[in-house]
Amino acid sequence: MFKISAAHFIAPDIKKFLVDAPRVAQHWAPGQFVIIRVHEKGERIPLTVADVGRASGSITLIVQGVGKTTRLMNQLQAGDGLADVAGPFGSPSELEDYGTVVVVGGGVGTAIAYPTARAMSDAGNRVIVVVGGRTADLVILADEMTEFADEVVVTTDDGSRGRPGLVTDALAEIIDREPVDRVVAIGPIPMMKAVADLTRSEAIPTVASLNPIMVDGTGMCGGCRVLVEGATRFACVDGPEFDAHQVDFDVLAVRNRTYRSFETDRLESLGACR
């Protein structure tokens, strides 16, 4: 059992957990993730680690309650525990002093963008962070990003915080005003695809962090396969970060909908049990 030492909501249906997992904390690097089970008979779900405390042996997880398992997890409180926390899995982010790096986080994807943006800053880059959400209450970690980023731009679809519009609108303005050496996009599939389309025409190297359906984290189940440069890759071992200009986002979107009816049924069963 992995004890939850702190838990609180940071946005509607988005909860931040501090979990005791000393081995993961010791070996984790930015870009890597864990696979958790809420209880012994529960499904395995991948969650990217937002932060670690090496000395305390804790890891930070930020969870959006969307399906049955994530909603079950968001019912947990400090003092409760998780049945499993396995990892870290995946390849760490590629970190170099590229120059100017724009990190784009959409929705809860900002939780994944946070450690990568901080690591890019530590590597000597000028870091500009674009954080997007549908509304102001769904923008997360923007204030925390100001602690290390050279600039933080907040966008909301309805204009309730920051500038109105999409993250791609802000990114386009940044590209127009100054040279950008690298872009990292993390968020919903349509957002990452739109970022890739924008930067492709500008020949700016761009990385996307993918989060497809995943089970074992070792490449054995094949559930996380993605099409990159026309070849099958496995996000759990080959990624989760890939060249965004080579990712087939349309295929990724279709595969992520494969179990939609089953997921809906499980979510409805959770409501029936209350």
C-alpha cells in the first residue's frame, strides 16, 4: 500500500496527490510516468509524475476525474492509500540547452508540462510557457510556472483569464516576434496536432508527449501503440515523447476511442453503486 500523505482539489474534478513512493522518487526523471491501481482489483492507469521529493520519498500526481478509475482515485483523501504505484516508466525528456523553448500545456496536460518546463530552464534555456484552459477555473499551475519560466502566457477559450483564444494563437504570436528553437506540446490530441501543424510550417523542432491507452508499461500488451513516421512505436517504452511532426494524430485519436463504450458503461456502474 502506498500512502497518500496529502490530497486536495486544485480545479474542478482535478486533484493533486502527494504519495509516498520512495523508489519511484529516487529514480524518476522529467517526462516519465507511473502506473497505478486504486485497489487490488482495479485497472492499471498511467499517470505522469508532476514532481518528486527525493529526500521525503514522495511523488506528486495530478489527476483529472474523467473515467471510473480516475473518479475513484479522486475520492481518496490524505491517509488513504493506493494498491500499486509501479515505475518510473518511459524514456525521460531530452534536455539540452536549445536556446528558446516554448512549452505548451493544455488542460490537465499542464501537469505533465510542468516538470519538463522546469527541467528545460535548469538546462539553461529561455523558457516561455503557454498554459491553456477552457475557463479560468480549469487553468492549473500557471502561478507555479512563474517561479522558473522567463514568461508565462495564459489563454482561456472564453477569455475569463489571460488572453482569449487558443494556445496556438499565443504560440503563433510568440513565433512571429522572436526566434523559437524548440516547442514541447502536452495536452489533448487536437491541441497537440494543431501545435504540430503550426510549427511544421515554421520548421521548428516540436515534441509531443502522448498518453494513449496503456496497461503493462513494458510494451507487451500493445495497447499503447502509436504510428510515428509510418512505423508502429510503443508509447510506454519508446516514448511517451515523440517528434510531433511525425506522429499520426488521427490514428491516435481513433485508437483512444476504441473502448469508449466500455468506459462509459464502467462510469455509469460507478454512479449506480453510490
